[in-house]
Amino acid sequence: MTRSQTVEDCLRRAFEPARRGVVGLTEQLLEAFAGGDVEFERVGDRCVCRWDADGGTQETTVPLPPAAFRTILARIAMLCIERSPNSVTPYRGESLLTVDGGTTKVVRVAFVNTPEKQQLNLKSVSEKASAGGGDQQSLVESSRMGV
């Protein structure tokens, strides 16, 4: 996400129909918000996106059924586990992922995927903070978030 893009633009791009199902939708979501700080959370039967803008928190509903959101969260867990086995659980975790959407960016993902709560936080990571090494084609670091 660049400064010239609005969150609404990124949401439109992230939720365009994906040719590769949940894998493609997950990639689109990560690519659309690389460089931005956003949170997605299931609230009842809705998926809500929140971000800070103009000194306050903005919120909008995104077109994502609860089952699809849980599947995206499961895919994110697998991306973390593929690179670093046992780094997260299928139910929660935190990790740094690289996203290659034209330019490679590092994104901190934190997620919860339980029957009671589904949430995804995407935070930009400065290049300086991520320059410590790691595989720039996939996961660069992972750590266990409280279970």
C-alpha cells in the first residue's frame, strides 16, 4: 500500500475475484496491504476492516463471508509454517512475511483463528528493521504469539 492509495482502493484490489481460489485471494490481500497497517476482524456475520486515518480509526465492512475469512487465516498460518515449522499454530500466531507485489515488502502478520474469534492484523515493517537477513522470497522470521 502506497501513500497515494486509499484503503478503499486496496480493499477493491484485495477482494477482486481470484483465479486461484483462497490461495490467490490470500496473496491479493497481502499484496494490497503491504506497507499499510490494517486490521480485519469478524464481528457477527460481517468482516470488518479498520485502519487509522486523520487522527481516528476508520472502519468498513468487506465482502468476505465468515467461512472464507477463516480459510484465509488458515492459509496465512500455513505460509508461516511452510518456512518455519512449529512457528505458529493453526489457531494463532505472529510472523514476518515477505510480499512480492512488484516490489518486495515485509509485513508483520498476527492472527487469531478460533471459533470464538477471527482476526488478522497487517503491519508494515521498516526496511531497516527487516534488513537483518532472512529469505527475502518468503518468510523472513517467525515467532510464537501467546496461545
